[in-house]
Amino acid sequence: MTTLDNWTAAACEQLGIETELVDVRQILDLAKVAAHQVDRPAAPITAFLLGVAVGAGQPAGQVAARLSELAAAWPPG
């Protein structure tokens, strides 16, 4: 296991979240698009927004796709 895997497992355990619910690659890919297409600080904000939307019952894959599309189309700053 990697450090990231260990951290994810420990954080999930601490928060009572099943690790199967965490798609690390999806989150990192979304953060990457937000950081590069929008602004670096957009990465953690976008990941947070993904979590809020999923917590409110929206499907993670659909939310990540919508946010990725929004970030990819973001006009250059």
C-alpha cells in the first residue's frame, strides 16, 4: 500500500466511511483538471464540493464529470 492508500484508509476509519466509497483516482483527476484549468486553489475547493454533493445524495461519477466539464471549459484567467 502507498502512503496515500494508508492515509485514505485511516481517514475513512476515523470518519466512519467505507473505503469502497472513495474513488481516489476520480478525486485526483478532478482536482488536477480544476488546478490546471481554473486555478491551483480550485483543486481542494472542487474536491470539497464533490464531497458535499455526494453527501447530499448525488452520484459521485456524475458530479465529478459535471465539475470536470465545467473546469475544462473554464476561460483562461
